Amino acid sequence: MPESISTKQIMINTPCAICGRITETSQIYPAQFYGEIINEESFSARRFYNQKIHFQVVSCLKCGLWRSDPIIDPEQICRLYQGSKFTYGIHTKNLEKTYGHYLKKASKYISKSERLLDIGCGNGFFMAEAKRQGFKDVWGVEPSIEAIEQASDLIKPFIKLGVFSANLFPSDYFDVITIFQALEHFVEPGKVIEDCLSLLKPGGVVLVINHNISSWPVRFLGESSPVIDIEHLYFFNGQTMKLIFESNGFLVKKVFRVFNRHTLGYLASLLPIQPIWLKDYFIKFLKLVKIEQKSLILPIGNVGLIAQKPK
Ligand SMILES: [Zn+2]
């Protein structure tokens, strides 16, 4: 039986992940639930976007960091991720190219490309790209059992099942740690960053890519944006990414707009078209005229950061 959680249960307040304050917030969007039930479907990565569900979104008045507040019990969130479906398999080719491009940029800051860790690695597609770029010792961490089952035989033994924490690996071990579209999902992103600092060698770097709440598509779509979603517990922009890494001991080297490669079919699946049959029809039309798989490289709504552990 898939686990379901009624949103009528007790909700828990969240602190700002930068300053730790629970109070002093302003509301950005009120909570919105569909049928008042949250289940594994709600937590499946890149699920076909059709239902608008999210917790209340607030902004910290001091730091400007947006967060979901209040949320359901974090332990239940972890269990939902374990059972979540891995549905972005067909898009991994484009993600691999996008992320691979930025890994080359991050590698310029390190002396040796030897050991890499990918947090929230899904089926390990990016781990394979890191190996192609010369990294010899490549690891991943992923909470979804189904995602790991889809990993290739060469990659699978190097993926640890579970939620990332520092005790999974030795200290001062990695040259690069990558976190793609994953930091927003953590209950304590500050702790994740602190753990990255302890696992990196002195001079090692993190490469992080997140949705950007200050980007034009998110600003234009507002609450209809796929970024405003129950899966996201924190919502970043360039400024708050820089703040959270600096407050956890990193030297921020670069904050940049990410140019993603996307197929038209994928972009169409993200559009807030209602009713849903109309969107289905539109995607079928793209297939019919054979442009569904056409790729575009656009700066649509992601922000990246490269930060270094002090030497
Ligand atoms: Zn704050």
C-alpha cells in the first residue's frame, strides 16, 4: 500500500535555513492541497505536472530565503521519497549535457579530478558523465529505491541508498561534490552544506544547481510555476544560495545563470495548461509534427553556484 498522509495532521514549523529564525516571516503563497492527501506520487521527481499542491510558502524577513512552513513530519517526508517513482529517465541525456558542461567549469578550481560525490544522483546518469570526464572514484547517494534499480550495473554498486549525511563517507575525501535540483528537497539544507564541507578535501569544490525563484519564468508564472511545489522545502535564488554557503564556511567562487538543454516535449509538460487533456493534446501534436525531441538551450529558471572549501 502506498503511504498516504492527511494534511489534517499536526504540521511542524520550519526555521530559516540561513539565520535559524522561526518567526519574522512574510507569506508569499497560502498552502494549497489537492484532496488533502499527500502520498508517494506527490514526491515523485519530475512527475507529470498536473496538480498544484504546496505547503504555505513564506520568506524570511532577514535573509530573503523562501521556505515551506509549516510542513508535515520530516520522517514521513523521508519515507515518501523512498517509495517515490523515478520518472525523468527520458530527460537525462539533456541533463547530462547541461550538468557536464558546468562540471568542466567547476573542475578548473581543483588540482586533481579524482573523487566525486553526486547527492540525489537518481539513476546515476551524471556519475557516468563524471567518469567520462576522468573522475576515477565516483559515488552517489539517492533515497529512491526505484531510481537506483534503474542504474547501470557499472554504476549501481557505487550508489548508497538513503538520505545524504556526512557519516556515509570519510572526511576530507572528495575533490568535487555535486547537488543538482536536490538541495531544495532537504529538511535541513544548512546541515547538508556543513556535511559537504567536512567531506571535501581542503580546496575541494561543490557545484550546485537549483531552481531560481528570481528568474523570469518563476516570476512570470508566480504560484503556477512548477517550482512552487510540495516537494520543495526551500526555494533559492543567487543571493540566498551565496548566503547559505558562506554562512556554512564555504568561499563562493561563482554564482551563475544556468543554460539548460531541454526538449520541446519536456518544456511543454511543464506548462501550466488546464484542463490537463489540452496539455496532453498539445504534447501529442508536438510528437505528430516530429519536433517533440528538438532541443533548445535556454536560461529558464535555474541558478548555479561553485563554492570552495578553504585550503
Ligand atoms: Zn533568515
